[in-house]
Amino acid sequence: METLLATLFAAIITFLFVRSYLKKLTVAQAHAAKSVPSAVAPSAGQRPCPRCGKAISAGASFCPHCGAALAMWSVHRAAAQPAGAAAAGKPRPSINASLCVGCGSCVDACPERGTLALVGGKAILSHPDRCTGHAKCAEACPTQAISLSVGGVLQTVKVPNVKDNFETNLPGIFVVGELGGLGLIKTAINEGKLVVDHIRQRLQQERAGPLAADASDLLDLLIVGSGPAGLSASLTAQQYGLRYLTLEQAEIAATIRQYPRQKFLMAEPVEIPLYGSLYVGDGTKEALLSVWETILANTGVRVQTNERVERVRKNAASFQVESAKGRYHARCVVLAMGRRGTPRRLGVPGEELAKVSYRLIEADSYEGHDVLVVGGGDSAIEAALALSRSGKNRVTLSYRGEDFRRARERNQQRLAAAEKEASIRILRNSNVAEIRHDSVTLACGATPVDLSNHYVFVLIGGESPEEFLRKTGIEIVEKPLQA
């Protein structure tokens, strides 16, 4: 009995002590809150977080308040490069990441070893202090992605001019993912979620008043593209219960399907709406595609495939989105269609196979393969040259014409040298007749030619995303990315 009383007495004393302490702490916090303004403007060494708006250190990598990775806005916050602008300083290579195919010709051509390097399938100026301005790199680049500039510029990239909330110069149209300048999977997924977070907030504010009379036919959101950014945006819209639709000109996750089989990396997990943490441990695109297909099957996300968006036009209070299959009206439009544009296709049996690509992403990831490149323009020639550079691939270039007069003279000379050295086999006046899993058939006049084959690159033109953006009225700028 005495033990019970002692225990009760100790519990009461402890309760009273804790209560008194918490009361003092609450008063102290309230007093501190009164002495500090509710919103503090960023000081000279600070800037607002593009996600939550709170002041953060100018050199911070993450926002300590909301946890946003600030590298996601590195392209958006870069100043647009004025036309004809001149800067003072030592001339150094400026690399256009949009044109670089990662062939490494510039790295080999540079007399100052270590100045340039390949990182993530793109050339970068890794040691600016070693550059002496030889310009050998610019001469060696097969895609004209390098020019000499001053002012500490490492790369330039043509991108839509967007704000921190991913909105373009046309209010209500947003750009996310690779089209915005950053092609990282994790970044694209995060952007897709963040843009829908913002759109949801905006719609909630707008809906404080009465809805439009045609609200039954009006979507909250129309998403163009079903790559990592587009699918993330779709899943977030579904999670929030928004009225949305996603249109994809090819098949679901077509952007991911274009990645090289041999090389893919996701070093850190990323949160997927309605799914949870995504981490692809073996680093292959097949594993990532398998995860995406599982997510789509379990969530019922709305994606209409093989429906290309042809035009986006502004109406009074919404946008009219036109495709080959219909017209849609939406309050907001998210463009998440990547940088591959709309490629022209061959229209032959087997073109749907996974080994067929319409863009060369990383030439150095293909080694020891039989590769067919189709086309006679600069893109096709540059891809063939890049694939043959290592000497480890057996590269064939198929062209329906006799000569390559459409290509730049420099590319014609490089191609002639490669043909003479037998590093590239050229089949003129040829057309692809059929593509199979391990071979292709070409019609060379009246004679069919069968070739062993692992990969096919169809580079015969098409509409670039830049053309679509300009037609829509979205401003395109060239941004220098600083060292």
C-alpha cells in the first residue's frame, strides 16, 4: 500500500512539474513569435525558395523548410542570353547540350588533356583553367554543338522561358521534364508532381466563384506526353481528384523506351504519387518500364495513346487542344513531351520493335553491335559517325538517294573519309523493307539485302518540339549555364 501511495505521489509531482515547464515554454515561444515578423524578406545573401517562398541561403542545394532540391530550377533561373551579347574574358568552349550526342570527339581533339570530359552522356568543360582557346574541340564536333564564348559559360541550351512554377509566357500553359532543359528521371518526376500541386492550388482559388456554364465538358488539366514527368503529373492529378486527361503521340513511356538498353541509372529513390518510393536497383530501362507498367495497371491513370496533339489555342477562359482524333477544352495545359518531337516513321513491318529508335542519346553506350542508321541528312550522318567512332560497332548507313548534298559540306567530307576507312558501310539507293529481332531487310534496287542487326536508328526528319512551341506562342530562349 505504501509503495502504491509513493508511486501516485511521484506521478503527481512529475505531472505538475512537466505542466509548469510546458506553460513557461509556450509563453516564451509566443513572446518570441511576437518579436519576429511573420514574413522576412530575403537578405543580400539569401533568395526565396521557388517552391515554398521562404528565405534560404543563396548557395543552398536544398530548401531547409520544404526539402526541395534547388538544382531542379537551375535552368529556369539562368538568365536568358541576349542576341549578340558580348562578354569580357578568356574564350572557352560553350557546349550546346541540346545538340551534344556524347560522341567524345571534342575530348580526344583537345590538346590540353582533362579540359573536357563526358559526364552523363554529355560533354562538359571540366577544368576551365586548362583551356587555352585552341578551338580544336569545335572543329572536331560532328554536330556543331561547340562554339567559343566568354564569361564562364559551360553550356548553352535552348529552352522555353518558364517561371519557377513551370509556367510559360502564356498563363495556364506549363512545361516540365526534359523539354524544360533537365533530362534527369528523378527531376522530371518531381517536376510533374510540383506543377500539379501548383495547378491544384490555383484551381482551388479560382473555384471560390461560380463555375463556367460549360464546366461539364471542361477539364481541369490536359497533359501532353507520358514520359516520367507526364506520368507523374497524371498520377498526381488522379490523386487529387482533378478532371484530367493525358495524350501520348506514341505508346506509354515512349521517352523511357528510347533510352539505351545498356546504360541507365537511378542512384536515389524518388516518391511516385499513388505508389510510394521508386528505386530501380539494376539500372536498366526494362526494369523501370516494368515498374511504370505496374503503377499504371494498379492506379487506372487516364492516358490515351497514339494521339498526337497538333495545336493548342487559347479561348476566353480555357485552352482548346486539338489532336487528330478530337478536340478538348482544359483550364490548364502541361507540356511534358520531351525533346524528341514527332519523328517521321518508315511504315514498315517490325518498326514497333524496341530496338528501333528515332534519336541517338548516348553513342558511347553502344559497343560491339550491328547498327543500321537510316537517313541522308546531318542527323543521320552525325549519328553514324558517332556510332563508328569507337571502332567497336559495325555501322551501316542506308539512304534512299545517291548523294548526300542535303548535308553540310563538313559532314559530307567526314562521311567520305569514314567510308574510305571502312568504318561505315553506305548503302545508297536503298530502302528498309522489314525489321526483325536479329536482322533487317533492305531493298537495294531489285535486290533485297539481309543484314544482321541489333539496333536501328531512323533519322529521317520530323517536327521538332521547338517548332510546336513557337506555333503555340511559347517563347524560346537560349540560356548559358555558368561554371
